[in-house]
Amino acid sequence: MDRLNFIKKYDPDGAARIEKLLSKKDGLQQSNAYGESFTERQFYLVFNPLIDAAWERAKILEVLSGGDTTIIHIAGVLQMERSRVFNHIKELKRRGLIEISGYDGRDPIYCLKR
């Protein structure tokens, strides 16, 4: 729940999607028309990577709330692989939360959407 509260602070829409999934947990654990159901373990095998990714995106938004910066800087601050940061940046741009504010040489400088 601490992660979810952190996500809410920086990405309310992302937190709402996570909460919506959590609200469906009981229904997913009951049998559907085909007799299929999720076990507790199966639910969390699907859910945990989703909340981890949402938390990482919220951490990126937190870094960007401190000012415009590059993927290289974000990766260093968060001790995360650049490719992983890049993938999160693509998702945050797609959702309209961040934008490119300029360039440092060939590296885009990202900022929170104004």
C-alpha cells in the first residue's frame, strides 16, 4: 500500500488503474463460465510486475518534478538500466505526462508536461 500511495502522488491515473485491477481480484479468483480461476499466487504473479512498473514510472516522475533532465541522469539517480528508463519514458510520453523540452547534444531532455 505504501507503493500505491506513492504512485497516487505522482501518477493518479496509473494508481487508479492499479486500484481497478485490485478491485477485480475476488472476481478473478472465482470460476468463470469455463471453470477457470486465478489462484492467489497467479494473481500476484500478474499484479506485482504491474505495480512495480507503475512505481518505477512514479519514481521517474518524481525525478522530473525536480527539473528537466535526460534518461542518462534519471537512470543514474534511480540506479536503473537506461533501456528500462527509456521504455518507461515512452509510456509516460504516450500518456501525455511528459514531453521533450530540449536537447543536450543528442540526448533529449525530458520534463513534466506543462
